[in-house]
Amino acid sequence: MRAVRVHEHGGERVLLLEELPIPEPGPGEVRIRVAWCALNHLDTWVRRGVPGHRFPLPLIPGCDFSGVIDSCASDVTDWPQGTRVCVNPGLFCGSCSCCMADNQHLCRGFGIYGETTHGGNAEFAVVKAENLLQVPDSFPLDKAAAFPLTYLTAWRMLVGRCQIREGEKVLIHAAGSGVSVAATQIARHFGARVMVTAGTDEKVEKGIANGAEAGCNYQTEDWKKFAKEWAGGSNLDIIVDHVGMDTIPAGIWLLAKGGRLVTCGVTSGAEMNLHLAPVFFKSLSILGSTMGTPRDLSNAAELIWTGQLSPVLDSSFLMANVQEAHRRMGERAVFGKILLEVDSSLG
């Protein structure tokens, strides 16, 4: 089979298209003939490397992918060959106290396809049967590859961590990122009001088209002043942040009493000065969030299958052009998901 592999960390050139043996499913596993694979920032971290973290190189990246079941281990009897599927990217042991309490994302052995083991940037991929989601016949496989990681993450942030409520005012940074696209739609689904920030007027407009009622171009406007005017003072109930140093210290001051700031990343920097006075004066919560549970993904998927939530696609590239797809990830114009086309004839 053809597969993308990373042997060493670096720029786009380290993404090599290679011929590899087709993998065989082990106990409890199935083999998928891959149709589409979506890119995430996690894929760029795998490519570039992360200080203090070791990836099991050489590695096939790709945590979000869809396709059809090609083969099953002998002990897997409930997934017929040809079933259309996508994959929960999170791996967990299933037997520890966290897993037994439906907190699989807190499992000490938690991992992610394409990060801790081979992923979906290949013509075939082997996954655990318990990680499969069946895709309805009427639902396109490209969109099925585009939602799992980001909608899972956003659902856990807003529903699991922040316990979002109808009518709350929610600020979502970086409107065009996959998590922010998902968070905007999820917040609106629960009846919240949403404001977004972005670095271009075009992305602000797309953020509003995606469900936000207001948006601010932080390159040309003071987003803090804009948010305060929109919320009627320091009255934000929730801030969804994966920017970090450039936004979190100021965001804390904009929260209402009982407000929550939830973060799943720090792309502008992790080390920052925080003024804690508003945290205890206003009983604020600063919440970390990574990935989510199978139940979170199932809840999001049901809304996606019925069209109540809808992944936004930015662009697609042939798998052979994976280096170009990664370059696209670094462009400020990206809004939504970038896809790798592996075998579009599958659906």
C-alpha cells in the first residue's frame, strides 16, 4: 500500500510517500480501506516534533479518517465487510478507573491514532473495533473524516467542562480553526450567543456565516473592547481559547461572575502572567480540556448525521500532495478542514 511516513522531524519535506506492506488486523481490530483523511494541527506537531515529547518514529500520521471496512480479526463479528465508517481518534485501555467511570480521555494509557500509533495517511489502516462509528449511507465520507477530533474536543470543552446553558454569551477565538468552527456550531445548538475573533475580515464573515452573531478582526480592531461592548460590559459567560499567551490574560478580565475560560491549546505561547484577583473575586473557572469521551463523540455525531451540525471543508489534496496540504495548514486564509483524498471512489 501507499502511505505517508515521518522518519525524522522537520519541514514538509519529511513527509514521505512510501510503499509498505498492507497491515493485518490483530485481536479486536479491523482494517479500513481509507477514503479520506483530515489534517489537524496535531499532524503538524508530529511532523515538526514537540520539545520534551517523543513520537514513535517512523510513524504514519493522520488522526481523522474515514473509509470502508476491508477485513476483521476473527473475534470481531459485528462489523461486516464494506461497512462505511469513521474513527474515534482516541485510544484508551478500557479497564482502568477512569475508563470505567466514562472518563476515557483521562486514561493513563490514553493515546491518539497518528500520534502514538499509526494513523490514517495510508491506503489501509488498522484500528480497534471499539473506535469505529458507522457512517450513514447518505452521508459523504469526506465530511465523515472532517469532524471526529475537532467536534469531540469542542463538545467536551463546552458541554462537559463548561456545562453550557441557553442564553449564555460565548467568545470563541480563532474562528477558522477546526475546533472553533465546531465550538461555534455547538454553542449555537445549545442556544448560546456567540462572538468570534479572527485575523481577517473574510474569516470574520465566515465565522458569522457559521453561526456567530458578531465577530472582530483582531488585526484591525481591539478585540477586548469589541467583546466588552458586545457583552454589555465584563459579562462573558464562556471563553473558548486555544491561542494562549496573547488572549488568556486579557480574557479573564472580561468574564462575568461564575464565568468559565476553557482552553485546549496555546499556539501563541504557554507561559504568561495571570492576574488572579478576578478569578477569586468573581468565582471564575479556568478549565483545561483535551479530547473527550466516546459518549461525547457519539452525541456530536448524531447531530452531524442529521445535519444539525455540519463540518466545514476548506480544501482537499491528493495524498501524494501531502506536503502541499501541510503548507496550506500554515496559511492564515484556512477556514475549516483540509482533507487528503486517498480513495474518493469509496464515497
